[in-house]
Amino acid sequence: MPKICEYDGCTNPIWSRKTMRCKMHLSSQPATPKKTKLKKVTQKIKQVSSKRQRQNQAYLIMRKMFLETHEHCAVFPNLQATEIHHAYGRRGEMLLDTRYWFAVSREGHSHIHSNVEWAEENGYLIKGRNSI
């Protein structure tokens, strides 16, 4: 099978193997270089900093202890608490600040975040800090 000219989509057979061009494009400006495959860099980006990783490990221990001592949901007392609600958010050091924690059920947690005004009035959310 004859080689084809590399000049901008030309389909003529090549004239010179040195330039890989047909007669018509032999004297034209240099051909567009062939695209080469780039090597894929497989360096993994950290999802969590090492500081936050330590905080998350401490949080899991503290969360378990908190739920053991606070068995009932703060919103719906007849339900068992299975989650921790952070009234002031979980950013930075607030993740481990138990002053703003509430033991809640899944239903109670959903209720807090779907009724922001009610939650702020009842102290489940701090005004201006309504992130999940």
C-alpha cells in the first residue's frame, strides 16, 4: 500500500520519503508534525490532607463514644440516634468541637437541613452557617 502525503489532509501518494510529501507539496512549508501520545502521569492526588486525616480518625472515635452516651435523637426523641449533626459545620477544628454536636436519627438530620428556619430557631443550626 503506498504511503500518503502528510500535508494537511492530502491523499496523494508520497514523492519523497525524506519529507513524506507528494510532488505538489514537496516545496511547501514543513508538514504539521504528527501527534505523539503523551505519557500518562499516574501520580495520585491526595483527597485529604494528613492533618485532616488525623482529625477524621479522632472524629470516628469521638463519634462512637458520643452516640453511646446520647442514644436518642435530639429532634425526634422516640428514634435512636445514628448520626452526628454539626450545628456549626465541620470545617477545620469544628469537626471535633462537641459543643455543637447533636446526636440525631437519619430522619432528624434530614428534618434539620430541610427546615433551616426552624432549625435556627431551635438551635440546631447557627445562623449564617447553614452548610451540610
